[in-house]
Amino acid sequence: MNWMRTTRRKQGWAEQTLSSISAPPVPLVAVLAIVIFLLSLSQYSAYKEQMRYTMFSFKILLFVAPVFVIVFLRSSLLSSGVWLNFCPSSQQAFPWGVALLLLALLLLLSYHSSFYSKCFPFGTSD
């Protein structure tokens, strides 16, 4: 008849610890929430300032990058002895690299206002 009797199993230390845990008091949770909010608020202003600096640096990089690309391509093409010259006759040769550069400059000038407004949305303070 022992099999009908329910045996009580001994709990280990992990089960006893988990069963004795209760929720923290509400005022403690409220104070911790306020402290975390104020700390995050103070860090947000530093984050905002860092983002402004990073965006300004990125805009300068985007402004200067085409010049570096053109200089790099020109130096690599000249060092390899190849120039963008597709005309068969040397008397009628026209450097196609210069033509592409002029085309790119014309495109940049025609879309200058839209590029400027995207890169510098706050305008100038004259």
C-alpha cells in the first residue's frame, strides 16, 4: 500500500531559492526607473553632439572623395601607360577622361542646389 501514498520530494537549493523570490517593492522600482531615465537623458545630449560631429565629418568626406578618386584614377592610368584615348589616330586624339570629368562637373553644377540642400540642410549663417 505504499504505492498509494504520495511521497514528498525534497527540494534542492535552487528550487528553494526560486520559490522564495518575490517582486521588489514598487517604490524601489519607481526610483530605479527615474534614475535610469535621468542617466539616459544626460547621455542623449552627448550622443546628439557626437552624431552632429560625425555627420559633419561624413559630409566633408563626401565632398572631398570625388577629388581623391579622380587623382587616384589619373595617377594609376598614367603609371600604367594607358590614357583614356580611344581614337586610332594620334593627331585626332581626345582624352576621354577629361570629357568624362567635364560631364561629371556639368552634372554636379546642374544639381548643385539639391546636393547642397541634402549635405547642408541648415544653410549658412551669413
